[in-house]
Amino acid sequence: MNHVTAQHEEGLGARFGTTFPTLGEHSARHLRRILRMYLTAWAMDDLYDSASLALTELLANVVRHCPDRRATVLMLRLPEGRGLRVEVTDTSPRPPLSTAVDELAEGGRGVMIVGAVTDRWGWVPLAGRPGKTVWFECDAKAEGLGMP
């Protein structure tokens, strides 16, 4: 195990963040593993399917639409274990838009998928430099509320 995936004796904190100088084709797979580890530690396993799909879509947008493929990924446990927030910051000033015009098209549906599988999502431009942060939130189920 490396320092990113190793579990420390005191457990995992309420956040994980890392910067990628260049996202590759397999980066999403590695980040889904990290997401699963954190969601398990936070007792929010039930959020994995929707959060991993949304995370994969956001990372795919960086790979497809950012020439330098630079990104920062942040995963946060919301206060009181209310759920999960994921932020992906990239260097493209272009807003995330749905571009699918044909229902049989192979691409252009990423943000529609993110909206469909998460409770909230949005984006904000970066101040003072090109780029944006695209984020989503998934609410914990009422009975568990994600408290380890």
C-alpha cells in the first residue's frame, strides 16, 4: 500500500484530497477505490454506486476537455455525517454542459448523468485564473447518517 491508500491506526479523516498533474485513462479506477475506502470508513457504503458513477463522469470530462488534464479531487464527509461532497477542479474555463443532441449519441450526457444520480451538483469558476470546480453531493440515508 502507498500513503494514499494505507489506513492509519486512527482511521480515515473527514476528507481526502489530491492533485493530479495529468489524469490518465486509469485514474478514475484508482479514485473509485479510494472513494469506496472512505465511504466504508464513514459508514456510507450505500452511496458508492451513485458517487462512483458521478466521479467517473467528472474525471472523464477532465480527460476529454482539458488539454493539460490537470485536476484536483477532493472528497469530503459532510458535517454530522449527512453525506458526501466531491469536488473536481480543472483548468478549463468552459462550463460543464450537456451536449447530447441525438439520443443515440455516444457522448455529451455526463452532466445529465451526474444530475440524475446525485442529490445536488453545480460548478463555480475559479477566481483569478482559468478553470472551474465541479461538485456534487450525495445525502446519507436517514437511518445510518454515516457516523462511524
